[in-house]
Amino acid sequence: MKNDRVYLLHILKCIRRVEEDTAGGKHAFLASHTLQDAVLRNLQTMAESTQRLSESTRQHHPEIEWRQIAAFRHVLVHDYLGIDLERVWEIVHRDVPALCKLGFTVPVPRQEDHFGVDFIVHLARKIDQTIAPSGKSFGIQIKSNEAPLVFDEQHKRDCLYGSSLPFFLGVVSRQNLTLTVYNTLNRLSFYWMFGTTRNFTLTVKDTGDGIPKPDFGNAIGGTGKPILEIGISEPTTPQGRSCEIEILQSTTRSWIDLENENLSLKEQGIALLFWPSTYTKNKPLGEGIERRTCPHTKFAGPDSLPNICKATEKTLTSLSFYLRRL
């Protein structure tokens, strides 16, 4: 009888097969229709296995955008001629191996070259031949350069703010074979100040210990220094690989927890942000979490009172999160 464990194992096997089919390099992949068909077939199986996960699993993890993941199959089946094979190569040979160190990774289809989530990552560990999910998930966009993210169209801002999933930005270096991951907390600063109707820009910039305060006048906010740096290559020993995965996952979990606290406050209409005053790449967040209120926001005023009243319990929970770090 097939169950969620079986479907997750299918996904793992598909990832391994894709790695084998693309081991000959990009030129061989683009020149061989057989390899292309095999890779696309395995990507389709990954999407179908995701689609068949039980409703209880879906409800237990509502933060994962299941519909978008399932839509990947429809792109492969119904829009085969519109698939960009160059992008498929980047997904299977560059982006997925790095993200798989964090857990279960599913690509999200995007047929237009604009802002959007490229992958949903569900933190998990491989124990023998079994995938053990940890219950933490996030979305990430992958870029090949450090060009700013410009939110100059409404659909981009809707995509950014419509999701309840933590969101990070990844930049791949082909030269160093690394995936560098940045936080995007400043997006929430602009949400509280401007709402969803004003243009703004997020820049990828290392500015020292913490996250730079946004420049509301020029509508520009920075990411600050990286939170993760993931090598695409594998450590030479199993012990080294386990140590690397533990460091990467513990760091990611701490940032997901911080994001979820801020997203919960956003959902309740409470103009409050938890903000790291300092942090270190590839190390979990520790002390130094500040509380930033947003008194002069688009949402401040009598209309916000019902939300605040209904969210009293959530506020206390969130404040306890902050107090534990004092």
C-alpha cells in the first residue's frame, strides 16, 4: 500500500536519477533528447508524488504551497514545447543539489522571467533510505547574480506578500560552486510602511553585523550579509557531510522561526517586527533579537483595533519569543 513515506522515497529516487542522467555535463544533456526526456520524466514523477501526498500531511503543513508544486506537472504535460531546457539544466544540476542538503526540495514552475518562488524546501534528513521531515519549510528564489529585486509591479508585490511561507533569496556562484542565501526581512518593513501598493527595491548587500535599516524615502532596503553559504560539492567523508548538514539545518531553522513569528504578527495586523541586531553566517541566531515597532504605518489607526484585540494571545506568545532572547 502506498503512503506518504513511499511518495517521499519516490521523490528521493527521482533526484538521484536526475543526478545520474546529468552527470555527463550540460552539453551532453542539451544534445541528447533521451537524457532530456528522462530528466523531465523524473521531474514529472516528483511533482505527481507530491500531488498524491495525503490530505492530512497537506493540512499539517499548510505553509507549503501545494497547488503551485502540483502545477509543475501540468507545465510538463501540457506545455512541453514551452519548456526552457537551459533552465531545466540549472534546476537539476546546480540549484537542487545545494538545496537538497537542507531537505526535501520541489521546484515551482514559473513560465515568465520575473520575481517568484523557485523552490519550496521542506527541512528533512535522510536516515538510511528514509526521509524524516522536520516540519520546517520555506520558499526561495534563485538568482545567478546580485542584481536588486525591484518590486515595481503589483503582481510581484502580491506574490511576495500573499504567501505565508518564509522567503529567502539565493545567489549561485558558478565560479565558486556555492549557493549563498540572504534574508529578506526588509520586505516586511516596506509592507508595514507602504502596504502593498508602493514600489520598492531590495538590494543584496553585505553591510556589517546586522540588517540595514530601510531607506523609506528612496524605497530601498538591503538584505545585509548572507545567512548561509552552501557548497554544491559534497564533503569527502560521511562524517563531514553529516556535520555540514547539521550546521546548515540548525541555522536555517532559526531563521525560519524568526520569519514565522514576523509573518504571524503580519497576519494578525500587528505592526511589530523581530529583528536580529547581529548574526553570523552558517550559525543559528542567538541573542540580539530586537523588537521594532512600526507606529507610523499605513495600517496604524482605529481600523487596526479589532485585529489587535483579537490577537492579544498571539501578541503575548510573540513577546515571549522576544523575552527568551534577552
